[in-house]
Amino acid sequence: MKYSFLKLPVIFLLTCLISSKVLFAQDSVSLRMHLNTLCSKSFSGRGYVNDGMGKAADYIVNQFRSDSLQSFTKDYRQAFTYPVNTFTSVMDVKIDGRTLQPGVDYLVHAAASGYYKESMKVKIIDGLDFAEKVKKKDTVLIKDWEKWSKQLTKEKFAFVLQNIDTINSLMQWKGNKEFVKHLPKGVFFIPYHKKPIWTVSQAAMPATVIEFYDTNFVFKKNKISVAVDNKFLTKFEADNIAGFVPGKESTDSFIVITAHYDHLGKMGNRTMFPGASDNASGTSMMLELARYYAANPAKYTMVFIAFAGEEAGLLGSKYFTEHPLMDLGKIKFLINIDIMGDATSGISVVNGKTHETEYNILAGLNKAGIDGFSFKEVRQGGAAANSDHYFFTEKGVPAFFIFSMGGKGYYHDIWDKADKVTLQNIPQFGELVKRFIATF
């Protein structure tokens, strides 16, 4: 078949568009495969129960090995330890014989101690009563709290605490996070009128605090039973996973792609926090970029790091920057990917205002289009200590933290599941990153 010269550009354009659509489709399949695997029940939320984080680390190591990435260490791993409070087995809370649904009706505070007791009577304690006791004082001291809080030491009761914000204000405590540290051993219910969002704690406190989210429930003369088992680990063993692809022109200068692979794990042996958007999605994108650059080496050495311990306080990236596996001063740029599940509204660039030249390049590439596609917004954000880029920034490494905007907004809850993540426009994000890296 013969084509005229006039038709050739059109044919070429159509071929490119079709090829791009096929490429994006292939990327979506690979991203989905990683996402589904990392969020599966066998990975137990990539946390501290059933070796969930360890299994996720093994998966990433196997992917790096399969793609023939080189390693800074034996088996790609950088081991470190940290303290963490865990809930490994029993988690059962009942009111008047009704078993509450964990993750929906309640959360056990991440720093709570274990407790076993049946048929406790409910006693409602109002923070306004504390205010009444100290209203004539110019300065409220810790001894005032200690005197008033003696009523909270009777373990035959399950205490329901109301108007805690009044106590926090009088004591100048920074919210409930500080308040609960001053509670004695026992069971305490704190009603909340917001989404149930869990976290990870590096400490354990004496009290067993139940964050209660059933806003329609009215406490009266109830009977409460609590069975919570916690295990505080002084040295939980975790691994950062790092691999690299040597540069074609320069092997001692680096472009770094990072993502944290850990999540919250499980609260007890039944309630799992899958962490699909946060951050199985970002880990999946990092793995796909690693696979791409393994087959298509860049000008500079491409380094890929999957961090553990992010949810406990950016611990993996902090350890890495304190014990770097390469010269941090030779990192030309770092891109941290955390929450990359749905980009229907665009992407946001933390440190975009810090590194305006690089931000303008990224925004310009988006404006030019990715085979006819552009994100609705590439938001220029300021500096923030909200993900694993932070400690690199503190060491003077130029870095972006990029996350997607859109989706259902599930975060640190039991609904952040793989089937709730669409991956819409996420392959296009991968292509934008490749084009951005090519500008260095």
C-alpha cells in the first residue's frame, strides 16, 4: 500500500496516539497488579501484625531483583529498628451485649494499653465540672488536674469523657493527643463527631482509650465489656528497600524516586487498614518507574527507595538520610510519591514554591500536554514536613513531594481499599515524571 507524503504525518500522529493509549493501558494493568497485591489480605495492611510490612518488603525486593536493579547493600535492604505499639490479637468492645464494629463504631487509641474487663458500669465525666472546680484560679496547675482526676481511677467503671476541650484549654494541653497521656489505667470512651482515622504510636500509655464514633448513641446506665490486647515492641525490625540503575552518561550523579510502602496494618486480628491510596498506589508507581528505567537507562543513575516506618513518623527516610547509601550531595533531584490513586482533579507539588525553576518546568510540560492530555491543575505548594521528602530537604537535597488530587478521600481508615482506587490519570503522571527527568 502506498501513502502520499501529505498523509505520512497524520498516519504517524495516529500511530503515536494509539501507541500511547496502549502504553497507558499496559501501565494501568501493571499498576493495578501491584496495588491489588500490596492491599491483599495476606499483606495484613503492611504493618505490624502477621509480618505484613515484612511481606511487602519481600515483594518489593523480588520486583527489584526481577527487573535486574543493582543494589547498594545485600539484597537491597537497609535494616533499622524503632519502638511501636501494636494490637496483635484480641479486639472486642461491647455495650449492653452489642458488639461494636471496629473501624466504624470505634477505634482503639494507637497508644492504648491492653485491658480485659466485663460488665463495667458507665460513668459520665464532664470537663465542665473541672472548669467549675478551678474557676476562681488565675492559673490552673497540674496538681489541680491530679486532684480532680482521682475520680478516674476506679476501674469498676468505664468512663465516658465529655467536653475535654475545656480541660485542654485550662491546662494548656495541645488537644486530646496530650490529654490522654494524663489518664490513669482504666477504660475511657471519648465521643468524636468526625471520620474514624487511625494512626501508629511509638509509645504506650497506661489508659485504654476508645475513640467512639457512633454519634447516634446516647450513654445512660450501660454495661460495657472490653477485651483489648496490645504488645509494645521496643525494637521493631524494618527495612528500607533501595535499588538503582546506573546512568548512561554519569554514574555518580543521581535522580531519586521514593515512596513509603508501610501502612497501619491491623487493629487486632480482624480489622485491617489496606492503605490503597496511602501508599500502595505510590509504591506501585515507583515500581513501574523502576521497571521502565531498568529497560531504558537515563542519563544519570536512577535510584529507587521504598521506605518503611513512614506512618510512625517518617522514620525510614530519617534513618536513610542519617545513614545514606550514596552521597546525598550528588542527588540532582528527588521525587517522593505518596498518595497516587486518583488524579481526577490534578496533582499537588509540595516544595513547588521552594524549587520554582523545576516547578515551572513540570508545569510547562503538563501544559504542553502528554499526547493530548493535561492535568487540570499542577498545584504549586510550599514546604511541608508531611512525607518522606522532608529529611532530604533538611539535608539540602532538592526534592518534590507529589500527590494526586481527586478520588473518594479515604485516608487512614478501613475503606482505603484497592477497589476504591480508580488510578484515573495515574499512568499519565508516570509519563509526566519521565519527561521531567529527561530535562536534567
